[in-house]
Amino acid sequence: MRGIPVSESETGSFSQRKRSSSEKLLDKSFKAVAISLAATVAFVLFGIFLVVFSGSLESIGRYGTEFLFTSEWNPVTDKYGAFTAIYGTLVTSLLSLLIAVPLGIGTAIFITEDIIPEKARYLIGLMVELLAAIPSVVLGLWAIFIMEPFLRPFFVFLNNNYSWLPFFNTEPLGPGMAPAIIILVIMILPIITSIARDSLNQVPIKLREAAYGVGATRWTAIFNVILPAAISGIAGGVLLALGRAMGETMAVTMIIGNSNNFSWSFFSPGNTIAAMLANQFGEADGSQVSSLMFAALILMTLTLLVNIFAQWMVKKLSLKY
Amino acid sequence: MSNYSIINSRQLNYKNYAVRNILNIFLTIFSGIFTIITVLPLILVLGYILIKGGSQLSISLLTELPEPPGDDMFSGGIGNAIIGSIIVTSIAAVIAVPIGIGGGVYLAEYSRGGTFSKFIRFGTNVLAGVPSIIAGICVYGSIVSSKIIFGANFSALAGGIALAILMLPTVIKTTDEGLKLVPDELRKGAIGLGASQFTTITRITLPAAFTPISTGIVLSLARAAGETAPLIFTALFSFYWSNEPSSLLEPIASLSVLIYNFALEPYQAQNELAWAASFILVFILLIMNIFARLLGRYAPK
Amino acid sequence: MLPNRSDMQKAPIYKMTPTMKIKNQMIQELKTCVSMENVTISYGKQEAVKNIFCDFPNGEVTALIGPSGCGKSTVLRAINRMNDLIDGCTLTGRVLFDGVDLYKPEIDPVEVRRRIGMVFQQPNPFPKSIFENIAFGARVNGYKGNMHDLVEKSLKQAAVWDECKDKLNESGYSLSGGQQQRLCIARTIAIQPDVILMDEPCSALDPISTLKIEETIHELKKQFTIVIVTHNMQQALRVSDKTAFFNAETKKGESGKVGYLVEFNNTEDIFNSPTQKSTQDYVSGRFG
């Protein structure tokens, strides 16, 4: 008897015109359980902040803002500054975004327009989603043994010919920022592509028809009508991808070289906050743990800001139609 | 425009050399090239995993224990890592699925857009954006180092909890969105009959939203099973079988951590085992992904 | 536009000498703006409309009427190749525009749409300012001249200038539904097409807006050839010179309906003395 009035026989009477107290109790307690389960999210989030924040207090007290701008990281002398890792986080994520955004949006346009048959479009969309399903650690393995050796001649070429640029002025010897950026591109491309595809698909057909109806060509319609109508969703996806790139750990730590020595060159080993955490947290103790927690706090704040900015941006950019 | 049939015909013809037509073809080709660049990594990664990992497939690979690094000739199998991945992911599911569905039910069925539900929605988004390594560090900081669970430090349970943190927002979101897709008439119909909200939810709306919710859960499980960062400080790794109940309180092997550890070893045999593990892991994840999609496509409406 | 077209139409033909035959043919051609010759349109393998023969006269308003699902919108969209946007939509037969087959492979559909504009069922302004809504189409068509003048002229012609003149920089969606539809008409006028196609332009509007649009159509008729799809027979009677009645029937062994042209004649004749029984039934409101 769970509340739906049930007749006891074909001609019988209703036994539950009045709800029993046990049923009311069940209803109330179910609601209470649902609320408390929802509150778990807040609890977990608060817990994460608390652990990271309390863990980093010692380091915050000792280094303050100096932590952000010095790049010495020395467990022997107990001197810590996260500049290299912060710089690496920002540079790898922003540069990979710069490469991935045109690729992803271009792909999304290609598979939402009627350039190729519908089945081929569906297949490409599926492949993009499967690429997103490949674990970071597998991409890291592939980056170490296949991608980096394959790309190295290209990096050497850049180094030989453009070494006057500070970004290319060290010899590519293996792990470094450049292959980390490329692997990040591969990892965030599916995010950007599938979100851009969904946003483009949501643009009402009537707008597309309006553009074609006044004699616009395909790409005039895309650039002037369809993309602007989808821009809020695409911007949200791009920022989501930026957050992912900042926090991406395994593939980056496997290929970036994990060096805290600052260098402008993309070919020398570098670090990101996430990579540094993965690499050092296991063996760290004492004030190094606190400094790593401080770095984690910075990473969390960065991703949080990107997330909030993303939600604000989506609201700000959405057009009425 | 008199006598305009002839003029017309020419005007309406496609002009190969018009700037806009050249630009259009150029841009179309460009977007096609972009698409190839986007899809190429998947083909290359899958190809190499198939060549370097698939070629090592054997019974002993699936049933034996890995050898500790050092022996250059023989690296053993990945049997315990496969079992370990299944155990840790199952622990995560046992924790995250009920909490997530409960939270999603609250957001979709009970909340009326008040401050609390807005905060929970926002928190879910924020939690979804928390880097996975941070979840690992927090579980380390709160559970592993304090030995709060029966005095165990690195353990399968700790690993499962870390993965559960990552799964939670996805499960909440898919439940919330799945329930919102259920037509309101169904809900009103049940409540109009005098059904309690509990009955309406458990008998009507949740079953109606079964397909999208289960699709979301399978996808989030697939993501969790491939995660490494939350496990390296929580579940750690083990070279032994985890076949007793007490194993849940001990370090446990997993495919992803095995790949990470062995990829960075200088020994070729270990590197090859990493490729073999990648093959198995990717194979399982792709099956899960395709299964989830089929679930969404062919489920009875 | 052709200033001497109407003169030629009125030229009496007494004897058919060979030269006159050619002349006659030319006159026919000039009288006819768009002509459909045995047009069949299919979605995938499913035929939507079959074997349409129909000549839409120059400088007049032609209404396409018929029950829903009879393919009248499909026929309309075939005239400016809008159906190209639908996957798997194919057309056989010929659609002639001033004697040119629009479905020849060398024809550029973009050019076609610049000469044959369209107003859609749902008002669909661009999510841009009112000014940009009109300027966009003009710019796409390579308009060189004073854009402000063009915008003003087009809005006036579409009888929506008074409502818009103080808020040209506001979004097109700040207007009411009827005003939006007239903005869309203004947008179409601004590119100076030869023909304007209207696909149930009033179906989403209230009666007062509908009336205003109809008044606008009467004005536009002086300058453009208009083909309008409507489900409202009174509207067809009010605005059109010619009417084509379409019907659909279910063929044996096929799932969907196939539309066909039942009768095409002067509007008065269609409504007062139809030759077909189904037309009679439809216009007298017995079905549809």
C-alpha cells in the first residue's frame, strides 16, 4: 500500500481514503533523505576547501604572495615558490586552448552543416566522443612513446631556425612544455567540439532559413547568423575546456618533464600545478606538503574562477531568438 | 531588363570565380581539414594501442600478477589490476549512485528554485570542475593520513571514495536532467490520483527517467574507471591479489595506476605491460561508452 | 523591372504569322514569371507532391491553398530552392524562372534566392538590431548606397516604419509578432527581388496584424510578383488574383499522402465556379 488508493476487490471499498500515519512518515522521511543527499554536495565541496585550505595555512603564513612570484622549489633548503608551476599551468592551458578552439569549432561546423552525408557526420561525432573517453593516462603513455618522438624533428626544426625567439631557444630533448601543450589540445578538442556541435544544433532552423532566404552563402550564414546565435553555448564550452586543461594531470605530468626551473622555452621541461602535485605529493613531508597544498589551493581558485566566469558568460552572451 | 531570359540565365549561373564562391570553397575545405586533424588522434591512439597492446593479448596476461620492475625479460600479467579496477570503481558506484540520485531527485522533484537548491546546483557545477588530482589530495589529507577507516591508510576504500567524489556531480546532473525530461502530465496524473510524492517519484517519474539516468551513470563509471590522479595517493598500487574482504583496507592495484607506474619505468618489459594494460582498459571503456549510447538509442520508450 | 511589360501583354493578336508566333511565345513568357513543368518533389523515397504543372503570372498575387499536408509549402519552397536545405529532398521536372530552369546543375541556388525572396511562416528576424536585420541582407547582396535610406524605405514599404523609427538599434525581437513579420517583409523587400514567396505569413499572427500584412501585400503587388501559401481561404480571396488548389490523397501501398494540383484559375473562378468537385468541397468549407 503505497498511497495509490487501491480497491480490495472489484466491488470492495477503499481502505485508504485517509492516509495512514506510516505512509505520511515515509513520504516525509523520503523528502528528508533527498534533501540530505543533496546537501552532501555542499558538504563534500566544503570539505575539499577545508582540507586544502587548512593544509596550506603554514605555507601561506610563511611565504604569502611571495609564493606566487618565486620559482625556487627546494626541499633541501625548504624554500618554495610556485611561479614555474603557475606559469606552466596558465601557458599550457591557454596555448592549447588557442590551438583547440579553431579546430574544435571548425569541426563542429563541418559536422552540423550538410557538407557530407548524415551518416558520416554521425560517425565523426561518435569518434570525437570516443576520443573524450580515452583515459588521460593512456594518452600520456602514447605521448611519451609515440607522439613526442614523432614531433621532435619538427621541434628541432623550430629550434634550429627560430632560436632567436625565447620560446624556441633550447634544444628539444624529450619531455617539455611543447608536447604537453599538444597532448592538452588532443584532450580538450573533444570537449570543445561536442559542446560547439550541440550549441550549433540548437540554433533554430528558422534563423538558418532566414539567412539563406536573403541570399546568404553558406559561410556568410555561418559567420553572421548561426555562430552568433550559438556563441553563448560555445563560449561556455571553451571555458569549460580551459578549466579542464588547467586541472589536467596525468598526461601532462608524464610528458612535461616536471622541472621547477623556470625557462621561457617551450622545449625545455616545465611544470604545471597539477603535474607537480601528482609528482611530488607522494614523497613530500613537512612544509613541502603545506606548499603543495598552497599550490593546490591556487589551482582550485583558478578553476573556480574560470567556472564562475563561464556561467556568467553564458548568461551574458545568450541572445534572444 | 528587356529580353532578359538570356541575361537572367547568365546571372543565375554559378560563377566559379566570384570571390564569395572561392571563399566558400576555401572555408569548406578548411573546416574539413580541421575535422581530419580532430579525428586523427583517435585513430592514431587506438591504432598504436591495438598494435602495441593488442599483440600481447594472452591468457597469462589476464590471469597473472605483475612482476616488480627490475627483471628486464618478464613482466607478468595484469590480472590483479583488472580485478582492482573493477573493485575500486564498484566502491565508487556504491557511494556515488545513491547519493547522486537522491540529490538529483531533490533538485528535480522537491526544490522550488530557492536559495538552497540554487546553491546545490552551483555547487554541483563547481564540484564537476574540481581537478581530479585535488580530489585525490583531499582524500589523502582527510582519510589516508588520518587512518580514519579502521586504521587503514592507503586502501581500496579510500580510492573508491576519491572516485566517488568525481562521479557525484555527473550522477546528480544526469538524474536532475533526466527527471526534468519526464512530462509534467505524468506527475500531475499520479498526484491527481491521490498518490503521495514518494509513490509518484519511485513508481512513476524515476522509472520513466530510467534510460537517461542509467546512460549517465554508465558514462560516469567509464570516466571513473579510467581515472588515475585520484588513485595514486589513495589506492596506491599492489603487486598482489586483492581477494579477501580485508583487502578493501589495503592498497590495491588498478589498470590506470599500473599504466602510469610502468610507463615511467626504464625497463622495456614494464613499458610493454603498460601498453597491454592500456589495450584492456581502453577496450573496456569503449565497450561501456558504446553500451551507454545503445542504451539511450534502443531503450523502450 | 520591366516598364513595357504590361503594354506587351495587352497587344492584341489577330493573325498568327511565324514572327507573331515567336512574339506570342515571348509574350507568354513575359506573362509567366515562374512556371512548373511536371514537378515532383520527394523526401527520401516518399513523394510529397507529384506532377505539378503550373504557371505563376508576372506582377500578380497567386495563392496556394489546400488542406494541410498537401505539399503547398513544399511547392513554394521549391521555387527559390529552399528545399536544398532539407536532407534527402529531391525534385524532378523543371521549375522555370523567366524561362531558365532553376534546377540545372550550373545554377547557383544563392543567386536564385537573391532574385526570389521569401517570407516564412514564423517571423524569423535575425538576433540583431532592427537596422542590421535589413542591412544584413542588403550587404550580402552587394548593396552600395545609403544604407539608412534603404532601411527607411523598406520599413516604410512594409508599413512598419512608425513602430521602428525610434528603436532601430534595438533587437528585432523587441517587436511584437506582427511587427516582426513586417520587419521580415521589409528585409525581403530591401534586397529588391523579382518575386516574393510567402509561406503562411499570417498563421502565427492575430487578426489585426494579419489585416495589416494583407494591406502591405496589396501595396507590394504593384512592384513584385507574389506567391503566397495560405490555409485561410478568406485571405486567398482578399489578396490573390490567381489561386491554385492542392489536395492530397493516400496512394495504395504507400504510407504518406501525395499532394497534387487540382485546379488553377483566377481566384474568382476558383471560389465561385470551380470545375472540380473537391475544390468546390474545400472552398465551401466541407473539408480541410
